[in-house]
Amino acid sequence: MTVSPWRPSRLTRAQQEERRLAAQPALNDPSRTTLDLAQQFGVAEVTIRAWRARLRRDGEEALRASRATGRPERLTAAQQDEIGAILDGDPRAQGFDT
């Protein structure tokens, strides 16, 4: 019985970066096919082509993780502190019975 290696369904940003950086030497090898690399690193062939293009255009730094900005905060730090104090306080002070 052959057991395939376990791979998580989702990788963290750090794990994704680690995989891209681990793939870099192989991406620079012109004798390696996109299909071969895609199977080795568990990604689609289009991903390998995109990584190779990024490497050619911007070098190794292009494979490093970018900062995840997310949605901008709408509350100021003071407003966040005020809400935190309310949540940490006594609910009766906000008009609740318990």
C-alpha cells in the first residue's frame, strides 16, 4: 500500500514563502519543466510560470512574502481602547440586567 505525503489544505503565509524560496534553485534550472516543478511543489503549472516570471523581472526578493495589509481600520486607537474598556467593564453600567 502506497501512502501519499500529507499536505495541509491551506498553508500559512510563512509556509507559502518558504515553499517559494525552496523552489528558487529549481526555478532557475532551465532543464526542469513546469509540470515537473508543479508536481514537486504542489502547485499549478501557471503558478510555476508566474514564479519564474517574477524571478526574471525582480530577482529573489519577488518570491518573498509581501505585507498583508487587509482592510483599513475605521476606529482610532482611542476608540478601540474605549470599546475595550466597555467590554471589560460591568455590563450593568451599560444598562444590562446581568
